[in-house]
Amino acid sequence: MDRPPFQLLQLDHVVLRVRDTEAMIAFYCEVLGCRLERRQDAIGLVQLRAGLSLIDLVDVDGKLGRMGGAPAGAEARNMDHLCLRAEPFDREAIVAHLEAHGVRIGDFGSRYGAEGEGPSQYLFDPEGNVVELKGPPDEVPIDTHASHAPS
């Protein structure tokens, strides 16, 4: 089997189709600590910085959003969830912060992610999308650089 002529490094961005752009900006920036990076109102796109990655918000009523059809709802979501690596990971402080902002909180558990098994807190954004805040691995992190070396 041929290997691709490239190596995947990390998640670059995720795109959410949204009904209320301003509520989503407030949630991702004020509650989760993203920052507004770019706005392209003519096409209905807002880009938020989340560490090394971006979360793009596409207004379902904007130029880009209309190309995707009807907005997602309770029976048709845009995705299963997005996961954001968070550090430090003090669950009690995280939950207190989320509760202070009226965020609906989901399950907590140990889940496997890019760096290995570790703490994970699910929550919901204002439009019902599941967001996972992932803490550091319980053991020595997986050497992600080893997977980038050509074979």
C-alpha cells in the first residue's frame, strides 16, 4: 500500500454551522477562552482561535451557510462532538466556571484522546453541540512525533 506524500500533524480547524452566531461567539470566547481572530460578515464566517487550531462559525443564513442546507437540530446534528485539550485540568474549577456561566454539563470520565487516556468533561454549547474538554494523559503522553517519521 502506498503511503500518502504528506503527514498529518494536528487538527487545523473545525467548522460549525450555527443559527445564533453572536451567542456562539460569546460562549466560545467568554466561557472557553477562545479569541476572535477573523470576521467575514459578507459570507457569514467567524473564525475563533483555540490554541493552535481554529473553530469556524458559519451562519446558516449566510452565503456559506445556505450552501449546507437546513440548520442542524435535535435530530440532525452537525457532528458528534469536538474535543479541546485543556490545561491545567482541575475538574472542580472547570465545573464551577461552567456552572457560573449557565452551561449545561455532560458526563465526566476517563477517555482516550490524541495523547492517551485521561480526564474528560463533556458540555454543551448554546446550540446543543457537544464539546469535550480533555485533560493531560494519566500516563506518559504518547510520542506523537514518532508517528510523523516516514517509514
